[in-house]
Amino acid sequence: MKLKKRSLLKLLNTMVTSILVVLLVSVAGIVISTKLTNGQPELFGYQLKTVLSGSMEPGITTGSIIAVKTVDKKEQVNFKKGDVITFKEDNRLVTHRISEVKKTSSSVLYVTKGDNNDTVDSTPVLAENVQAVYKGFTIPQLGYFINFSQSPNGSILFMILPGILILGYSLFTIWRTLRQLEDKYKNNTLPR
């Protein structure tokens, strides 16, 4: 019975330690990736963007994380009506659906509209301003967490917290081991 309890505690100890290490490495990886890409973290070739408005609801809700695939110059002119694109407008990124494609002899323009908006966007999007295309991957509400983790306070918290948890758990494990050794020593030295 005692051996079974010890094996269970060892398994639990290994699992908790593994989870904490994975958490620490994951958070460090996200923070480093974000810093290296100037705030544009990528995962498997997709950029993760936080949705800041409700213009694309109900399909894409405010606070969601969406994955968009970066496009090159050749792809910028090949979108069609119904595609959801991310484009640069007034030094900010917007993700809206193409409602019309206008081709001229020298350029391609996309008329866009948020799914939740009543009218099309006031300015058509030049093809060269298209940064990425949305492929349908959304994680609701995670954007609030990501935005906080990218803030100065969030970066500090998410870099320090896993380390504190690992340190605290290590101290607890050392204390528990010392107690077990002390109990074993007492049991072996007592007269019978």
C-alpha cells in the first residue's frame, strides 16, 4: 500500500513538474516570438491577430484570436468576392469580407464590408494593402489574454509567474523529501 502511494505521488510530481515546465517554455516562446516579429506572433506560418471590434460578428466575435495567412504580391490580386482579408488602413489592420472586386488596367481594388456592418467600407482597398487572408480559424475570447500578455505588465507577469510556481513547487518537493527522510531516520533510531 505504501509503495503504491509512493508511486502515485511520484507520478503526480512528474506530471505537475512537466506541466509547469511546458507552461514556462510556451510563455517564453510566445513572448520571444512576439518581440522578434514586432508584435506579430506566428504559429505554423499563420499570424495570430486579435479582433478588436464587432464588425465581423457573429462569425468572428470581439476579443477572439484569428489566424491569418500572410500573402505575397502575386496573391494580393487574386482574391474574389466572399474572401475575408486583412488589410492596412490608416496604420491599423482591418479584417473584412470582400463584397466586390474592381479591376482596372493598372490595379485591383476590393470593396469590403464587415459582416455586422450595414454598409460597405467608405474606401476601397488597394490590392497592395492586403496583408493576409483569413482561413476560418478562430479562438473566441483568447484575444483579451494575448493583449494583456503583450502589455508591459503582462509580459512581466507571464514570465515571472511560471518561474515562481516552479520554484515554489521545487521548495515544496524538497521540504516533503526532507520530512520523509526525517521520519525514516526517527523510525530507524527508536528503541523497540
